[in-house]
Amino acid sequence: MAEMVYKSPFGGEIAIAVRHLLLPPEDPEAQARARRLRELGIEDKPVPELDAFARELAQRTGACYAGVNFLVDENRQYFAGLYSAASDTTVNLESPLLEDPVPGRVMPRDFDIGFCPHVVRRRKALVLDDVRDFPRFAGNHVVDAIGIHSYLGAPLIDSTGMVLGTICAVDQDPHPWGSNGLETIKTMAAELMKRIEG
């Protein structure tokens, strides 16, 4: 089977089988998004209020992890709010996802890691009860790296129509999110966006 080799931002190289390769969606708004985030005062640093929001999201959806993720530039995703139900604490890890098999605040975008870039590109919610049931997503690095098997995410769209990032809930087991989960995440995304711009 053919492989593509990528230089890891953490040293070394990563070989990925082409049949599992899922390149990140094109992001023509990356530079404009970075400017808008700066205008709103959103940086790549933890925000306690967003950690609390992530905790509420996890509790309302029954997810093991939840986050508020901003695509801060063309190369990185940053979880300004992050929560882990396993320890009932917000996650304060600075180590990138590829170095440790736990969710960290920083995820690279040099090839597709995670599902949030797809939510941003689609501009609408994404519901994956079991990511392994979807060939497009089953080979995503987070499936094997940290055992993420279900995902629920919604875009954070500001009043100018710019998608700034996402809120998401993930689980290590298949999770039937259902219409209640979808409605919850869409409602919470709209509420958070009002607070951010408020």
C-alpha cells in the first residue's frame, strides 16, 4: 500500500497509508479568521470561562471530553476551553496531541487531525455516533491516538458570518447523540457566540 510521509512538527516523520489519509479541507478564510479572532481578543491561551463552558457542554451531552476550539491560524487548532469528565476537571495540558495519547489544547493542522476543521469548512454541525462507521473519518488520527469514537460539533459563527471555530463533545465509545444532542450543541454554540461578541 502506498504511503505519504509528513514531517511531524514535533520531530521525526509520520507515514500514513494513502487509503486512510484525510487531508484537511481547504480553508480560504484562515487569514481573515485569525484577524477576526484578534479583534475579539481571542488568543491561543486557556480561558477559564470557556473551560467552564466546556464542562457544561460535557455534562449536558454526556461526553467524556468537550471543548471550545478556535482555528487560530493556518497551522493550528487551539482549545481555549477544554474539559475531561474522567477527572472532572478542565484540562490544562500544553503538550500537543501527537506527543501524548490524551487531548491537549493544541492540535496541528498540517494534516487532518480531529474533526473540527470539517465543521468549520462545512459551516454546519457534524454528528458522528461512531466515527468508524464513516470511511471518510474512520482513518482520522484521533481515532487511534486517543480512542475517539464519537464526535458532536457545531460551528461558532459570528455576526459577520465568519466561522471562528467550534464547540465539540467527543467520547471514547460510540454515542447515540440523537436529535437532542444535535439541538443542544447548536443552541449552546449560538449562546456562546453571543457571549463572545457581547
